[in-house]
Amino acid sequence: MKVIGAGLPRTATSTQMIAFEMLGFGPCYHMRNLLADLEHGIPPWEQAVAGNADWEGIFGDAQSSCDWPSAAFAKELSEYYPEAKVVLTVRDAAGWVRSMRDTVWAIYFGGSIMNHLSEVRYQIDPGWKSFIDLMKAMIWEGDAALSGDTFSDEGFADLFNAYTAKVEAEIPAERLLVWNPRDGWEPLCAFLEVAVPDAPLPRVNDTSAFKEGILGGAVAALNGWWDQREAPTGGLHGAEVTQAPAS
């Protein structure tokens, strides 16, 4: 591991992932890795939360990491990989709050369709249940990064600023870059001591893709559960079961 991303979700971590890989620090371990294989990916992170992390087993050949769940352990990873540099992605706190409200926060709170579908999937998909329980422990509960007032915009922004200050206090200044992707390649490349690419820094706004993935995954799980049910032989209140007309 050569570069550790410490930024919160919705601080352009997808851009950061692509940037790290473009600069030669790939593969980059990202939330995509966990979501791609919940069955095998969750248990190692549960061990990490319990204080028994196998970092080599989790990261394999990854040369960089960013986004949750790895960013939640930025301090621990910086100690385990003492030669690695740490990049803390930041953005305007008010903009971060708006982005979180539409995406990550909406999975867990607020009563939106995303929240309700996630709760339905929680009941029928053991992998999703384990994922939600893990993320609650790593993001929202106890002494996690965003445990506190997330319902008011002011309180949510305060949590963002407190997290930034915490990382700055925990990581030695010579190993830490606080980077707003709006500043472009130059500060990142200077910090990592690599050449600035000819290609522009990618601007990945994945809010719509995020929603599609969460909502689509929940609908697919619900459809799969429905297809496997034991269907009744009669209709409601004894009515005959009729087939829908062919289209």
C-alpha cells in the first residue's frame, strides 16, 4: 500500500480512485470492491471493526485505497503502512451535506424510496443485512465518523468539519495532503512525486449511478424473493387465480 485515501464518502472518492490508478497506484481498493462480493468481503471488515484486521488479506495487491470502508481506518492503515502517504479529499461542507442527503444518508434515514427499499432488502437479503449492519457500525453509530446530528444541515456539516480536523490531527503533516479535487492534478502529483498526466483529471459525478445501483439492487433482490415464494393456489378471499393476458 503506497497511498491511503482518508476522505469521507461523497468527497469525489470515485474521482480519487480513478486518479490513483491513472498515476500508477493501482489497483485501488474502493467501496466497489466490497459491494462486488458481499459474501466474502464483509467478514474481513467485521474482523477489522472488532480489532482483528488482516490488512494484507483485505487489500491483496492494491497499491492504494480510498472511500469507505478503508478510509474509516486511515490512522490504523498509516501506522501499518508507515511508508504510505495519506490523501484526505475535502469539499465545501454545504455541498457535501447536499450530496450525502441524496445518496449515502438516504439509504439509512429520511423515509425516501431509497430508504424504504433498502429496509425491504435488509429483510430478505442476508448479504445486504450484513452490509448495512457493518456500515452502521462504521459510519453512524457509537464513536464512528458521522455519529451525531445528521438531521440538521448545520449539525451534519459540523460532523464533516470535525472529521477533517481529526484526520489532520492524527496524520503527521509531512505524510498528509488535504486535497480538493477542484484544485486539479498539480498538488496531488507533487505530493505523490509523479508527473502530471496529459489527460485532464476525471470529473466523476456518480449520484445518478449511485441511486441506480442502490434502487436497482433492492428491486432485483425483491423480485428474486418474490419469484421463489410458495405461491398460493387461490386468490384473495377465495377468488380464482387468473393469468394476466398476454401482451
